[in-house]
Amino acid sequence: MNDRFQELMVFVRAADTGSFSATARDLGLSQPSVSRIVSELETRLGIKLLLRSTRRIVPTEAGVAFLRKARQILYDLEDADESARGIDSLRGVLRVALPSVLCIKILIPGLPLFLKDHPQLKIEFLTSDNMQDLVADGVDVAIRFGKMSDSGFGARKLASLERMLVASPAYLAERGAPQAPAELAQHDLIVGPLVAANWPWSFERDGKTDTIKVEPRFLLNSAEAAIASACHGLGLARAATLMCRDELASGQLVPALPGYKLEPVDLHAVYPAGRTPSQKVRLFTSFLSQLL
């Protein structure tokens, strides 16, 4: 049984890293041992699981199907261990996919408290404003902005975040502050992340909603870059107030349409399909919800 468990661990890590040498380093094995274990697994199953090249290792079609099952087995075993030990003994690796702005602005400043309570737990952050493949990347939980599509994934709403239109004082002094949403067509608009380029901006005032089509001059791949661009006077940006609170407090940014209320954005924790969130995932998402 121990050999079968080791086979799964080695195979999953090799598929995740795309490298036998990285797998050997992570698991404390020699590279020849990793290669042998994978070869013996393939021989026992009678199928090719991984394609080797000089640059990278990738799963075959059969390997992808086996990878999903192998991950679930390891996940269930780890969750059983966590449940037996209790919340004071969380350990292992927690892989979290999340936008970089949330990681840098909110999570990292608050993370020391969480890690102090769980000294045996390791955390891997996969920071991107793009939609990662949770299964292929071996992600335990993803934190995502916006409305949830019907993907079959499990999800928990963590917060609904207020948003505002912001700009630098220098930009507004040079270009003038807009008085109504219709005037935004005369301004340089900053949009980030890229997926937000197709979203209209909606403004509410006195029970009336104005929706405008966004024609960005600056299109960036992250919300963090959009906030930085606004700080440097490149234009007007829409941002979650919580994510730019430091810039607002320092005066680098100011509200650009203070009389209007923007539609808030929801923040969700998303779990891979078919999984019940593990104890460490539940505790981590509850911790993040408290930070927000």
C-alpha cells in the first residue's frame, strides 16, 4: 500500500511540475528513482501516462484522466488526516489561485496571523487575473471576482466589495473632473484585468442607473496594474475601494465621480468540481472572509 501511495504522489507531482528533477527535489528522492517509479506505474497499468521530452513532461490523454483520480485520492487521504488531527495540526500544502491585487493588498499583510496558528501548513499562491484550470493546476481553492458562471464548481461568496472611479489629483487638475458618466467618453479610461474590457460600467444616482460602454485607452492584464496606472496620472480607473485604500489614504488617488455609486463586485471562493472543501480550505476561506 505504501508503494501505491508513493506512486500516486510521484506521478501527480511530476505532472504538476513537468519535471522529474523538480519532483525528486520536492519529494526528497533521486531523479532515477522518480523515473523508475513512474515507469513501473505505467507498466502495471499497461498505458502511457506521461510524455517525456528534453524540455518538459506532459500527461497523455490517459494520463490526464488518471491524474484527476490520483489527485482526488491524495486529497481525500490528506483531508482524513486533517480531520483526525483537528484544526490545530493543519499541515501539507494549500494551493490557492487568486488575483495578484488581492494577494498583495489583502492576503499577504494578514497572512502572518494565519501561518502562526498553523506552523506546519505550507501555502502556494498562483497569482493571475486569468481563469486558471483548477484541476490541471492542482488548485485547492480559487478566489475570483465577478459573477459565477454555471461551471459545476462549488463556490462560496466571501464578500461584496464596493467600487469607485478613481484618478490621480494631477490627472483631474489637467483634464478636469467628470460631472456625469456620459463625460467619461472625453477621458482616458484604464481597464484591468483584460477580461473586464467587455464589461459595461454602471453608475447609480438618485435611483437612476447610467450604463456606459467602456472604450479603454489603457488595457492591462491585472487590477493591480490598473491602480498603479491611475496613480501615475494615466487616466480614470474603476477599482474595488478595499484594493486601493492605501492610495486613497495617501492622496495618490481621489474619487473621480463621488456623487455616483458603482455596482459592487462579488468575491467568491471556488472549489474544483466534485470536491468537498477540505478542513484547511474551509479555514483559509473563513480567514480571508474575515480580512475582507
